[in-house]
Amino acid sequence: MNVWQERIDRLREVILADIARGDYFGAVLTVGRSGRVVFEEALGAEDAAGARPLRLDNVFSIFSVTKAFTNVLILKAIEEGRFALTTKVKDVLPEFTGQPREDATFYHLLTHTAGMPGVWTPKPGMYLDRLDELFEASIENVHGEVPPGTRCDYSPLVNHVLMGTALVRTDPHGRDYRTLLHEDLFAPLRMDSTSMGLRPDLKDRHVKPDMRGTVPIQHLSRNIPGDHALFEDPEVEAPHVGCASTSGDLYRFAEMLRRGGELDGVRILSPATLQLARQVHTGDMPNQLYKRVAENAGWIVPPANQGIGFQVRGTGVFHHLFGTLASPETHGNYGAGSTMFWVDPARDVSFALCSAGVMTQAANIERCQKLSDLALSAMV
């Protein structure tokens, strides 16, 4: 065995040690370099008891990684001329009025700098499974606090509800959000185990999220009882958290980005768009959500390093999901304490992680940083 293979295999040992320590229940991880998969394993289990070993084809609720799909479709719509980064949101969604939020552009939504507070629900106790209701509640209840562009405040819900609605309203084919996601992204990329809402044929492979008390909010669905039933409901349209996928499908999505917007002859985005999107667009501003995480953990507060629709590694040494070894243009997205993908264009690496047993934010950042650095240190 060569040194390179020994290094990449070290990932297995570290994940198994994490699981044995009780950090999480299990993980499915796919890592590739220059289009060749170099690590693909399912380790541990779906549950704390270890009764259901994970498989490579397990389907996970990917939480906020869903936002990546919405973001890419917005960038695609911009390339199609339906609106621009500089278009004010109110010009597409005329209900979006009131100062200072009405000055926000799609660029502000994509960089989390629209000036609205980062709320997890637009109205306490409401169902989060219908795009039209989420939009109406967001318009009514979530108002601007500061001028757009002056603060980076991660938007758990509202920005992507607005963008999902904009995609539907400007769609030349009049499709609903679930359909356009499937037809414009999942089907062309052959992400066959990915859907908005838990598609019925995926249910038997689904890893039911175990929040372990780490997520202090509810994800209510009108169709199924339970605090987080949204993740088991096939009839969901939630552009911020509603998708289910596999590590393998997320890897395909990452590979499309690594290849400059194309995979297997299907082009989703242009290289020019991705070149712009994977730059840091928030300067030295911190992300207000992760500023609090860092302060509570006793860490240096990192810069937000938001790209256009992606988190970007940037420069400097601080706690980061993508690791300390990643090149500055490494970009990707993550979902609460459990899922993440990234692409390092300088090292030609794609990384897709899905895990069971949701971790707290700080612990998850440390876990993902460790695994990302292990993968990158093997690329010799």
C-alpha cells in the first residue's frame, strides 16, 4: 500500500473512533480526486444502538444542503436572463416592500447580506411544508433591520423561500418548485436518489434524523405528526431544508461544480458564473450566527466568507467546516450537524458527507474540519 492510500484510509479509522466515542452514529463519505473516487464507505449505523448498519445507498435528510440546489437554480435563471444578481427582489416579488429590505437584490439573498434577521421560522408554530404559506408569512413577519450589504446574517429560511418563489414565478413552463428542481437539476445530473420531500420510493432507505436535542426548533408538517415530521413527508416544498439525498448523489452535484458546471455532457452552469460565485463576497464581516457559535466555544471569530450561494474557505487559520488545508476558493454547503459537501478546485477534490446522529454546531465544525483536513492531507 502506498503512502497516499494509507493517508486516505486514515479517514476510516478516525470516523470509527468518533463513532465509538459516541460523537455520532455513523457516516457515509465519498471523496474523489480528478473525477476518480478514492474513498467511498458507509461506517457505523443509523441509530444509537447500532442495530441498523449504514449502507452506501442510504438516503439522508440533508437539511440546509437543500439551499445549494436553490442557489444553483437561481444562478442558472440568471444565466438564462430571467433576472440578474443586481435585480431588486421586489422587482420580481412585488410583495417584498418596506424599508430597508426592499432595496435587497438577489446578490444580497445569495450572500446572506439582505439585512433581515436570521429566523428559523417566519411565524411561531406554523407548518413549514408549503412554499406559498412560507412566502406569505415571511413577507408579513420578517422585516429588514439594517440596510442590505451592511451585515452578514445567515438566513435559515427566508432568503431561500424568496428565491424559491422567484424561480416559480419566472419559470417559463409554469412548473411548481418540486418539479423544476427535478427536471432542471436532479434528473439531468442523474441524482436518482434525490428529491424535494421524501419521495415514497426512497422511504425504505431513509435514515430518520435523530436530533439528539441539538436542534431547538420544530419542523412541522400538516400530513404527519411529530416535531420533525417534515423530513418524512413526500409532499414538502421547502427550498431551505426539504430535500433528501445520498452521499453519492451529493458527490455528483459536487463533481458538476468541480468540472465548471458540467457533468457527463450536461451543463448546468457556466465556468464564468462559478468563478465569480466561489470568491469571498463579504469582506471581513462575520456571520452573525457563527459569530455566536465561535464566541460560545471560545474560538477566534472567523470571517463569514460567503460566496454567491456557497460558503467559501478563504484565507487565514480558524475553525472551518472545510478544514484548514483547503485552498481559498474551496466552496460548498452544509446542513445542520450532519451533512456537507465541498469542492477544492485547486486540488481537484470533491467531498460529500452524510451522517447519522445530528451534532451541535461547534462539535460538527470540529468534526468536519478534521475529516476535511484528513482528506486534503492525503492529496500528495
